[in-house]
Amino acid sequence: MARGVARQPELAAWYGSTGLAPMFTSADAAPRRAALVAAVGQAAAHGLPDTYGADRLLALENRTDPVAEIAFAQVFADWTHDVGGGVLDPRRVDPENRREVIRVPTQELLARFVAAPDPAAMLAGVPPQGAQYRALQAALAAQMGPVVGADVPRVPPGLWREGMRDAAISRLRTRLAALGFAADSPDPELFDSGLVAQVAAYQTRVGLQPDGIAGPRTVDRMNGGGAPRDLLVALERMRWLNGHDLDARMIWVNLPEFNVRVMEGGHTIYESRAVIGKDKDDWRTPEFSDILQNVVVNPSWNVPRSMAIRDYLPRLQQNRHAVAHLDVVDSRGRVVARDGIDFSRFTAKTFPYRLRQKPSDDNALGEVKFIFPNPMNIYLHDTPSKGLFGERTRAFSNGCIRVQKPVELAHVLLDGAADDPAATYARARQSGNERFLKTLPLPVHIVYFTTIADEDGAVRHFPDVYGRDAAVWAALKARAPAGVETAALAE
């Protein structure tokens, strides 16, 4: 058995730590096997491809040899990985996605599973538990219809209508019955009027034309195919957030919605329109999570180096007194007089200075910014360019997120860290100097959901402003073996 798991380090470590003791083929393992088979049989309900081999596990259920043990263990590892943190690594799907998925190690999950008095309940706690994930599942179920167990045979591809006879029609009846549309008959291989009625009823339930004909689309849907791609992508994105407490107080920025919220207990306590990065290379706002640390009142603006060498260095090379609102700052933080600098000597690689704008009414960051230190130097901030908030598609920034109602946001974020948030903010503002105001640590989630459930469970849709869903969809399709019929792969 050791050889069988040698290529999977976490399984190898688990079995090594337990002296190769079986957990799926031991005398007391029947509840674990049943729980795992039932869990993977619900793959379609999570928008996951049916690639876990539940049929094979059922065939191995009564065996106690190492082949059966390893088969169950590998499916456990694959299932908990995929449903617990996503099929994909978001950073490999899209270089602009900087999200790090919080995955529970397989060894830890195995320990919980073996110790669990109810293995099925333990597995049920692996997927995301939040209301948004459940709402997306409900929306998927509403379009897909009921989900059946892995032990129910699939219907082979074909087309059948009233009066036709075929051995496959018996399997069609079996699957329909499992879906809640039983059509009993003394001649199960005949497509009779009773079967027509039940096929039509099923078609009505899942939003297909109720013609009573079991054609390719109907058969595919009965087998778990034909799911809408937007919901499948949204469910995968939500699995990437598993491990974060989305009921905690947090800042939630959904880029396709052009919106910033402060959420607590799943409810919005602050909301504002936002402007995000332009749809251009190196300008698009990335996806990631971090922790808010400070509200900065009267901020200085340190021009991002990419912008300094792209937009401002050529102008300084033509006229050293151009962009006079920006100070030239050396590596020690000292303002350098421009008269002593020959800007023509420098290239984008050798330019040794930073550019900085002092606090002012026309500062590019407005009167306040909200920082959560990250390698991309992304933050939320005010802006003097208020007119852009009236646009429907608000992708105009260099990557940071502009907030329409920044002062109200500052008051909300200072709550709990200051006795009187409004007065604390006002004093800092009136000083005219840059002031860092400490906040309570607060998670910030910059996400990309073109389809998502709101607080009431209603599913909402937004434009794919950066075209990122296509990359996720292509990666999901690429992960499924050829020939697998799956809810995650039907166009």
C-alpha cells in the first residue's frame, strides 16, 4: 500500500503516521465508505465535474484489500481538495489573480474524518458554509433540477419519442424515477404515453421545451449536464474564499459591480460606488484578500513607479519644471531641487527618484486613503475626480479603488477604534497634515463575481469587465477528462 500512495505526499504521510492502518477497509469503516460515496455523488450540486469515480467505489465497497483502501483514500483527497478550496489554483489561472487559497491539509481532514462520530456530517462541513454559496447552489439546482446518487445509471446518448422501443428506455425510466418523475410500465423498454408525460414534466421543471421527447439536451440535463457557466464559475470563485469568515465584519469590493461595501453578519452596513482599474495591462485591479490597518487623512500621494516612468519621466526630460505639483524625492526621503537634476540621463530602469504629491485639496488621493499593505500597492482612496462615479462602467483608475463616499467609510472603519469616529476624523482633517489613524484589524476582500447572490439570496449578474471568467471557465473545462459528461462542462 505504501507504494500506492508514494506519489501523494499527504496521503503517504498520513499512512506513515498510522503504520499503514486502513481507514476505509477496516471492520468499522462501512460508515466512512458510505459517507464518501454519498458526498461525491453530490458533485453536480456543487457544479463540479463527475470525475471522482463513485461507480468504482461502489464496486469496491465489499473489498478489504490495499487496492480498495487506496482508491477510497485518493477519492477522499481529491474531493476534499476540490470542494474545500476549489478545483483550480487561482494564481495559475490568471496572473492578475493574487488570491492565496486557505486549504486545510489532507492529513488534518483525514484525522477529523477518522475521529468523527458522523463521517457524513464531517464531509458536509468541508465545502463553503456561507449563505452566498448556498444561494448559488440553489440557483444551480433551480436550473438543473434534482440531483441523483452516483449509483443511478446514466442514460446513454440518443433520441427517443413515443412508440419507440429500446433497451436504453428502461434506463431512462430508472433515472427519471430517481429524479422524482416515475413512469412505471409493464413494458419498460417501450416509450409509451405515460413516459411522454413524465419526460415533459421533467422538462418543465428544468426549463426545457416540454415536448415529451428524450432528445440530446434532455438526456444531457438528466445526466447532470447543461449547467450555466456563470454559476459554475461563481461557485468555483466562492470555494477560493473558503477559510475566510464571510460573516465577520469586513470590506467587500466586487470589481464587476464597481461597488464597495462594509459587511457584518452578512448584512451591508455601508455601501458606495467605486472606480476600479482600467481594462489595460498593468492597470487592472487584482483580486486578493488582506487586512486593513490604517485610515490615512490628508494623504501624500507616492506616485507608483510604473506611472512615474511611463507618464512623468518623459515630461520631465522635456522640461524639468513640468508637473510642478509633484516633489522629486531621493532614496533617503529628501526632496531634491530640480535645478540640479539632468533628467535626460535616466531611463526607465535607472531613474533613481520617487515622485510625491503633498496633501492638498487637489491631491490625487483626495482627503483620505485606506491602506492594507500588499505587494501590489493597492488601496482604497478618495478622489477629486467625482464625475466618474456617475458612469455606468467605472474602470478608469491606475489600479487602486476610488470610493465615492470616503468620509462616511472612514467613520465606519474608525468605529470601535475611536470613541468618537467623526470627531477624531475631523481633527485629523483640520490639521492639514498627513495623519495615520489606527483601525481595528478588518479583512478586505477584493473579489471578482459577475454572478453572485445578494443578502436576500437573489442572484445578480454584472458585466465581465476584465474578461476574467473566460479563463476560469477554460481551466475548469481543461481539468475534466475527455468524454466525461458533467454539469461543469456543458456549453
